[in-house]
Amino acid sequence: MNKATQPPSSGQTPADQTAVREGARQAARPESSSYDAVLLLGFGGPEHESEVLSFLQRVTAGRGIPDERLIEVGKHYYALGGVSPVNAQNRALLASLQQALAVTGIEIDCALANRNSAPFVADVLTDLANSGHRRILAVAASAYSGYSSCRQYREDLGLALAQTGLELEIRKLPPFFDLPGFATAITEQLLAALPTDLELDAATTRLVFSAHSIPNSMAATSGPDGDAYLQQHRWVASQVAAGIKTATGVTKDWDLVFQSRSGPPQMPWLEPDVNDALASFAVAGTDAVVLVPIGFLSDHLEVIWDLDTQAAQTAAELGLRLIRTPTAGLHEAFVTDLAGRIGEALSTGISQADESQYCHGGCCSNPRLQAPTVPGCALSANALPTNALPASAPPATSLHSAPADQLGHHRPARPNQELR
């Protein structure tokens, strides 16, 4: 047995034991791997009532929103004791990924950093550097292309490196919407959540997928060739619908709607809003809506508040039966596949996406802001098409747009920022 992998003897000092453990971790990594740590990146959220205002101030920095308005917005958090579920959910995801990597023989240090709450990106990178790490694979807790969901995490890392002066080599894992386990996790939990008395094949039962609304301009510039955000969500929706057909024999047309809009009302965002869509469905004779939040990894505040609270209230007012199904969360198929994608990047070693791939230099650009970024890594999965649905996918049902004065009264007032 190599000395570096032997168990420490009783005569070893704590420093000796630390060196032995590090040697064992290095030995367990694929020989071709150049990375020495994995960093999960999250949006962040408050974990105590005293943190709510400062969190919202960070999220809305530069928008000129007075504290009195932020305190009013904070009622969503205060209703949950001042705690956002997302941080605990991301800690659990990180632990599950680390365990799944270990099952495959990959032992590597893992950490969590947030954009808008502790632990902040610059602080975590400093800690990693002080622990001897130099090459880091970053993984965003978001499956899709887009400025806020992808590029901004690359900017968070680039800005942190500029702020700290750390000499670290960092690459970001490309969007992972295409993982088979992601759609499988959503599909299996959807089917398990359906009430036994629901007639899924009835024409009056609607299958509806929800995603986070973003400005139309950002949707247009998402991905290597543009429009990736919409195409990726439609692709996942088609995979889930195909999974439902395989499991039940039921073919369902589906709709893609949007939620959690923020920003000034004069700026065009992706529509229809979920509440407006529910009103349209009710007018069309729908009795029940199966609402599937494919745009999110976990049941955090935007799911709990925007769907379980606001959309549920809208549905009740309209006389609709609403079944909200779970997000992918910690489903084994999703965690296993994401760990596999991470393992592929670790085994491939340091690489850099080119202009035909996700997370290249100008991917998902924001023309209003120029900030330093870290590049994405080049993987075989990074060349997936962004503009094609499977030929076998049932078409999404088109919603006929209704005038705002007919549907707008169903849309709850929305604070001017994202929540998690």
C-alpha cells in the first residue's frame, strides 16, 4: 500500500494526518483531472429575519428602490420566519453530489458560494485558495442558459477574482438541462403527485410547464446562437411529456408559461404569466391544471410563493383544480446524472469552450453591463443543439393572447426583484 493512502498511525501528528488525508483524496481522483475542487454556486437568500433587508438591498442594488418598499416586499420571507429554503436546499444538493461522486471513486473537496448572501463568492474562493486549491470547477444551481441563470455566475467568479487578486484557474460547467435524469426526476415525481381521481387524459385537464420569466432581450441573446433559454425549456417539457406517455400511454399537448417576473412594467418579458394563463384556461373550459415548475431545481421561495400561494389563489378564484408537482430536487436520477457530468469534466481536465459552445466568452451577453467572466469548460455535451425539438415531441399548445385589461387583474403584484 502506498504510504500516502495508509491509515494514520497513533504516532502521527495532526499535520501528518492532514497530509495523509489529502494524499488519499488526490489518489482517488482520476489521473487526468486537473481540478482540485468543485464549487456549487447559488443565488442565496436570508436565513434569519435580521438578514432579509440586507439581502434585498444586495439583490436590488442600483435600482433605486427605497428600503420602505423592500421591507414590504420582505413579507414573503417574514411569512417563513425570515428564512429562504434555497440555501439549505443547495447545501443538501452539494452533499448529495459529493456522495454520488464518491460512489464513482472521485474524492474531491466541494464548497458552496452564493451571489447575494453568505457565504459570498469572493470569501469562499479566498478560503479555497488558502487551503491550497488552485483549479476549480464551478457548477451553477441552474440548469439553463441565460444571463441571470448562467453568465452572471461566470461574472460573479470573474469579479471575485478581480476583487481578491487570487490566481485561480476556474471553469464553469455548461448548462445541464439535457441530462436524462433531470427530465426523469421531474416526470417520476409528477406522476407520483397526481391524485388518483384525476383524469389525466381528459381534454379538460391541462399539462402546463412553468419557467422563470426573463426580459425578451435576454432570452434572445441566451446561448451560443441565441434563443437557447426558450428552446431548452421547451426541450425539457417535451421530454417530460414523452415520459408521461411512456408511463401511462397518455399523450398530452402542453403549454409553457412564465412566473416570477420582476422589473419595470414597460420592459417586455416572456409571457404568458402563469396567472394570466390560468384565466385563459378557465375561459377555454379547463377544469384541472397540472403545473410543473421545470425552470427550477428545488422548491424554493419562487415556487412556494408564486405558485403555491399566488397561482393557487388565482386558480381557486377561477374554480380551477391546481396540482403543482415537485421540482427535480434531490431525486436520485438527477443527482446521479449531474454527478456524472461533473465527473466527466473532472476527468477531461481544464478546457475552454469555443464560440460554438455554451459559456464561451460572449455567450448570454448583457449589453448593458460589461464585467469580467470566467470561461466555461468544453465537454462533449457542450455541443448539444439549442434550436431543435425532438421530432416525436407533441406540439406545445399555443395560448391566444388576451388584452391586459381582460387578464391583468389575475396577475398578482410582483416585487421588483427575484426571490429565492
